[in-house]
Amino acid sequence: MRTLLLAIVMAMGAAQAFGAGQAADPAQVAGRVHASIREAFCPKPVANTAAPATPSDPALEPARVFDDLYFVGDRTTSVWVLTTSEGYILLDAGFQGNVEGTVIGGMMKLGLDPAKIRYVIVSHGHNDHFGGASFLQSNYGAHIVMSEADWSHMRSWPQRGTPAPFPKDDIVVKDGDKVSLGGVSVRIVVTPGHTPGTVSPFFTVHDRGQPHVVGYWGGDGAGHLDQAGLRQYMASAQRFANLVPQADVPLSNHVVADGTVEKLALLKSRGAAEPNPFVTGNAEFKAWAGQLESCAAAFLPTAKP
């Protein structure tokens, strides 16, 4: 995990540059997102420098991205709030040290009541994603949702930085299950690879009343895996890319993987007739997922003639 987080920190220079300009051409934005994925997750020489023990980047400004989906993460790790008529579903919980200031603080700044958090879907059992779960469970009664494999993996994988408390055992989901609230359903897709039980959900959001389908990739990075794990990651990414033909919004839990920094800047200056920069169409959704798959493939040994 240390190598993965170092790669993410090294890629932040490219991600931060996203917000500098206002070029909204979709092909150019997609090209920069693909380049960011390759910089963060494809093989390359890694400097002999330890990754910081805790995130050093300030929180991004929290934002309403769709009618019913909000960003409350920081410049490395994303947390998303899906709103319904009966409360909220969170996608990931961030680091333990970020949950009060970044997640809860961001929600309150956006007018979202943390007491309405009903579920937290944790994409995988690394503490940059489950770290805040215990706090949300204890303080707001939120149900914590993970795959069976990652409820176990969470407790065995060495944590980065200050160890986070584990949430109490709660909801176990398997592939094909749905987390439903207020007429909204999040489809659970188990995509093993980054961890044994990574989940990558699909769900519908709305932009000015029009529906779009988010595919939320739950496990960036494959450089820590053996050959079997790499092939499993590749198979999961390929399945994820092709599972839902309506998917047209690629999201992840690290901003370097989906261009969130640039897209938030573009969204802020969006005109009344301009499209939402987070909506890419299904062809680009597949191409984006293909970049994740190809970075994993690049770690496989080159076959000898």
C-alpha cells in the first residue's frame, strides 16, 4: 500500500494542473485523465522516498456534482454522498484523520445533515477508505457495507500511518446485491484484484433531471499484486467496463484516476447550455476502464521469444 500511495502522491502534480485552465474539450479532458492513470498506476521507476504518513494535501472544496451526488473528499482520496428521500449513502469513508474535517465538515458546508447518513459502502479494506467508518458508525449509526472477503482483509492488511479503528461487523454484501434507500438502489459488483473483495458499485444519478449511470471503480492500482492477482485485476476491470452498457460517468476513489480536480473546476464555470464534465458517454467509460486494465497488464513479465 505504501508504494501505491507514493505513486498517487507523485501523480498529484499532473492532477493539480487539471484545474489551471478552462479547456472543456471532452477528448482533451479524457486524454489528461488517461495520462494521470498511467502516471499513478503503470510501472515506472520509483524514487527511494517514503510516502508521507498522512495526507498532506488540503481538502478540495466540497461540491454538488449531480442533483443527487456530492463530493466531500480531499486531493488524494475521494468520498461521495448519494442523497435519497430517506437519507444518504456514502461511497467510502476516507482516512480516520479526515472524516470529521473533510467529510463531515464538507457535508455541513453543502447543507447536508450528517445525521442522515444511513449506509457507508466501503470499496475495499485499506484505511484510506475505511478509516472514517468507525466514527460514522459510532456517531451517526451508519451501517457499514463491505464484501465478506474485505471485512477479513481489512483486519489483516498492514495499515498506513496511524492505524484506524475497525468498524464493528455489519453488512456483508456479495456480487449482485443491492443497497437500497428511498427508492434509490446501488448495485454491488465485486471486482477482486486490488484486494480480495473490492467492490465497484453502479448507481443512477441525475443532472438537471436527466439520468446518468455511475460506475465507481473501487480499487486503483495493481503493482503490489503477483501474476495471478494481476490477471484477476485485469479480468475484473474488463468485466466492470462492459457490465452496464448505460454507464456514462466514470468515478473512482482517488482523484488521479477520474479527473475529479479538473472536472470540478470545469463544473464550477459550467454554462447553462454546457454538459456536465463528469458525463463522458459509454465509449469513453470503457476506454477509461481499459487504462486501468492496461496498467495492470504492464506489470506482467514480458514473454520471451
